[in-house]
Amino acid sequence: MRELIDLNKEELRKSRKDLSHLPEQKETDKNKNLESKDFFGGKVIIITGASSGIGRAMAINFASKGANVVLAARKLDRLNRVGEIIASFGGNALIVPTDVSVHRDCYFLIDKTLEKYGKIDILINNAGISMRASFLDVDIDVLQRVMNTNFWGTVYCTRHALRHLIVSKGSLVSISSICGITPLPGRTGYAASKHALDGFIDTIRVEQIPNKLHVLSVHAGFTSSNIRNRALNRYGNEQRETPRNEEKMMSAEKVANEVAKALTKRKRDITLTRDGKLIVWLYKRLPAVADKILYKEMAKEVNSPI
């Protein structure tokens, strides 16, 4: 039966106009998966922060769809574990240990990708660290560390990849946050880095209109990952515990699926989670009300710094 369907596929296409009275086939999950494989198959995708959380989930997701993924992060042992998972189902992964806060590392990442594959189709700037402290109490160098990773890491990688993305008619992606749009009490450095990131990425989108470069901003809400465990406290040490209920958050795998869909549709931006969409809507229309909601919500955290 399979062979018969294949043989008659061209005939079916030619007679399409004669079937116009019939209802269109509904899009099923199987159809979506086939479309995703057609889109991602053979593409070269660099993912920073690929050793855990959203980055890890995206790497496995895209590799399962036939993409050649380049895994970048600081911790080689964790990168190797992700690479082993990808290899277990026949996927392709290139591992490049990278600290995105170091300019030379970012150049090396792009150079090694081009050396291996000769092109870059998608750059996903995902690497990031958070912080949790009142601005009155936090050491200033904590804010600098957050900015160096979240903002400058994106600038460095984008700088060296941009011309190649233009050639491939590819996609530039930033994994931002709801707090790239709204404030986030107790996380001044993190919010500032995401606001800066949004301004940077949005401006590149406008500059590259003549080149038709696809630029995607992902405003993620609270996601179940280890970013809160690694968040820096007032002294710059990792807090190593999460102050929030991770079970109620969107999973990293769900975020990866949403990013994949946005890439296939070449969307401009997406905002994730119901609560995230609600607070953004409120902040744009009733900012004073949103400010109070944000304060009360963050003040409820365990050992809240505000």
C-alpha cells in the first residue's frame, strides 16, 4: 500500500483542482512533525547555554528533527551528556566549550562551526544567568557578571555570526524573558540585561530588513530549569536552591517546542505562559497596577530579598 501511495502522489497533485470541493485534511501532530523535519533537516543551529534547561531541550528537539546542532556552554561534562543523548538516536552534535562572556570564546565558537559545516542557519542566543538580591544590598560586580553573559554574550556571538546568517537567509534568535518587557523586583541586573537584549535584537531586526534576515525574540515566563539554582546572590555566589514552585512552571521541553514552531513560521516574537502574557498585557495598559502585582508576587518568594 505504501508503494502505491508513493506512485500516485504526482497524479494526486495534478488533479488537485478536481478535488477542491472536498474539505482540507486537518493538520495532525504527525503532519506537524513531518513539516518540522523538512524545515530543520540539514540546518546548522548554534545553541548557547546548551548544557541544561531550555538550551538542552532545544538541542535535543532540533537534533531529533535532523538538524546539525552546535552545543555551546562552559561545562564540558554536561555538554558531553547532551551530546550522548543526541548520538543515541542518530543525531549530529558538535560540542564547543564556550564562555559567552569571553569575546574570544564566541569567535572560536563561530569559527569552529564554519570549519565543520561551512555555514550557519540559526543562532540561538540562550546562555544566561540570573541574580536575586535587592539593589540596595547587591555587589555591583554581580550586575556586571549578569550583563556580561546575558547581554554581551549575545552581542559577541551575533557579531561574528551575522554575516553568515544573512548569506544563509537564516534566523537570529534571542531567548529573552517577560522581564525584558516588565520590571522584576529583586532581580534588577537580570531585568536590565534582558531589556538591553531586547533593544539590541529589535534594532538588528530593523537594520536587516533589506537583507530579509529573520529575527525572533522569545519572551519566556518562569520555566522549570536550573537557572534559579544558579542565580547569584548579593555576594555573587550561586544560591543553589529555587525560591519558587518549579512544578507549576512551563517545562523546558514545552519552551523548545514553542521556539521550533516560531522558527518554522518565521515569527517576529513570542510571549510564553498564560501568566506571562497577562502581566505583559497589564503592564502595557495599566503599568501602575502591574507594578503592584509584580511586587506582591515576588515578595511572596521564600526568603524574598524585597
